[in-house]
Amino acid sequence: MTTKTQSSNQALYRKAKTLMPGGTQLLSKRPEQFAPDQWPPYYREAHGCTIIDLDGREYLDMSIMGIGSCLLGYADPDVTEAVTSRVQRGSMCTMNNPEEVELAELLTDIHPWAEQVRYARAGGESMSIAARIVRAANKRNLIAICGYHGWHDWYLAANLSPGGAIDALQGHLLPGLSPVGVPTLLGGTILPFEYNRLDQLEAIVSRHRSDLAAVIMEPTRSADPDSGFLEGVRSLCDEIGAALVFDEISVGWRLVLGGAHRRYSVKPDVAVFAKAMSNGHAMGAVLGRASVMQAAQDTFISSTYWTEGVGPAAAVAAIRKMQRIDVPAHAAQIGTLWCTGLKQLSEKHGVVMKFSGHAAISKFSFEHPDALALETLFTVRMLDLGILAGSALYASLAHAPEHVDRYLAAADEIFPEIKQAIGNDDAAERIGGPIHHTGFRRLT
């Protein structure tokens, strides 16, 4: 077996950090987010929930499944067949691909409140399109936000403060997001409020009602809304003529076919999808009421690769499969088995843990001052057993109960050392490398 010090995987990542600022294109794929110098950075093959890295080692992925993009599993055969067919017939030319019309019909059939769609190829840019459209539709500048919505200027402007540097986005998934490079004149244009704090949004509306173009928010991430919260947001938007935009990029398709907002029976004016909608292929969609979406005609929103055919073909195939199979029910079953099993192990071994999230997107943390070191130690020991394991599980259709059983059996072997590390206060010394990062951190 290739040792960690001899790993061609780690050597390639060391080279990558000299060629690419930050080493990767996505913060969440940095090995530093899991186990620096030990988490395998690159893969050779990925099928179902199995990954083979560059050194030929096989791993069971019991972590975040392509950052939540592969709800059906890696290289799903139905999606792959549709993509391969489109590529073989040509995925780009001077004309438009018909799959984008088929996808629009699918999305509007699932969401009868909506009439029109615009496309992109990533979640962050899809959110930027949505922000542009609602500002154009209402001819207003300010947006209230709740949740994580990407890297673009409009969103990071929340961390620009005339009074000095603050982290207004603390608590909206990623802390420490620097707005360096974002024009300072955008300061004050994005107004954050906390989830389930309708009073905070009411205060924003009270101060800025005539200038508020929209409320952009995740309908849920780790918890269900309090009774009346989403209804209250909808009512406030109606009261002042602001658009309600639901960001379904991370949670969409996992809890309910077509998005979490369908579970809560609150209809937005715009909904934004990406990630799982096309199961690992680049695709994003901004779906909305015609009265709002027509504003896209009044501003300039256009890009060559938003017209390629692979994204729509993948999305059509993925959605049609999700219409045939109750993927949310399966993901909830897998997530429940995982969470229940870990709770039993924590009680068995006397390791105090905290659990959060929906069953389909579950997360744990060790209740201890050295929680990050304990998480890293757990990840490293699971790697030794051929399992990718962070502190969260994005359950997929490819996961089966026997995969959960294998994970729990491995965790049962590791928990005695976790307990010992807690007792000896030496978790960091056991890792064999640095402790994993949280949030954004500059890599040298």
C-alpha cells in the first residue's frame, strides 16, 4: 500500500498549491477542511458511493457526496447515459439544445406557481442572476438575506460595513468570508437576518420598506422553520411589494421532489436550483413567476456556456429518475440509520456528541473544547479503514443500509481511542498531522 508520505495524491496537491491560489477551486474540497496532509485530494474513479484515489486505494464515501451534488450517487447510469448521448451527438453548436425547453417544462410542471426559467451552470452564478432579476423587477437596491448564497459581490457585500470590519455573515454557514475586492460602495446593500427570527426581518422592513427589492433565503438548512416563520416572511414581502426568493441549491430535491419549500407549503416568487438537480454535472436554474422573470429582458444576463447541452440533459435525466424513485424517503432512511447508530455508539463509549440537521443531511460534533482535534482524529482513523468520513453525511440513493453498517462498525473500533484521547487530553498529538480548518482560511 502506498504510504501517506509517498502518496502521489498528496504530492500532486502540494504542486497544485503552487500553481493555484488555495490549491482547489472549491473551499469545501480542500483537504484542510477534513484532515490536512492526509485526506486524499484527487480521485481516479467514482461510482455509486465508492471512490478510487490516484494511489489506487478504494474508499466508501460516507461524507458529503460531491458537496451535495450527487444525490443519486456518483456516475449514476441513467444520468451518464443521457450525458454520453448528448456528447456523442454534439453538446455545443451555433443553435440551442432542445433539452433546455424540456427541462423548463419539467420544472414548471413540478412548480405550478412558476411560469418561466433562466439557466446558468453553477449555484453561485444562479443566485447572482436571481439577485439581478429581482432588483430589475422592483427597481430597488436593497436585499435582505438569510443563509449562504455563494461568493459573488452582491452577497459578500453583507460583510462590508461603514463602521469597520465585521462578519455579518457569521452564522450563515461560513464564518470569516473576507469582502476584500468587493467594491466598498456596495456596503449596506445586503441586510442579513437570522433564521426563525421574523422580528429581525420586521425591523429591516420597518427601516427599508420602500428600498427592499427582495428577501433571499434558504427555506431550511439544518432545522425546520418555526410555525408561522416562512408564512410571515411571505406576508412581509407581499406587504411591501418585495420578491421572495428561495435558495434551494443545497437542500433542493433532498427533502421533497422539487425543493424544501414544497414541504412547508409556502410559494416563493423565485426559486434557485443547482447541485443535485443535475447529479454531478454543471447546471443551475432560476425559476419564477413571469411577472418577475420578465425583468431578465430589461437587464443584460447572457453567457455562451449557459447554452451547452450536457447540463440540461443531465438535469432532465436526474429529475425524471427522481420522479420514478422516492429519493427523499431513501435518503431520510439512510440518514436516520446513520444518526441513530452514532447516538448509540456515543452512549456505549461515553463520548458526548451533538447532532443536527435533517435526516437526509445530518451532522454531528463532539461536545468538547477540543472538538476540532477529535473530529480530525476520527476522520484520520476512518481513512485508515477505507472510509471517507467528516462530521456530516449527505445521504444518497447509492447508499444502502450495509454501507451504514460498515461505517458504524468502523466507528465502534475508533470510539475507544476517541474516549481515551478525551481523557488524556491528547487528541491533537494522535492525529499525525494538523487539525482541520473551519470556515475560510488563506492557504500559503
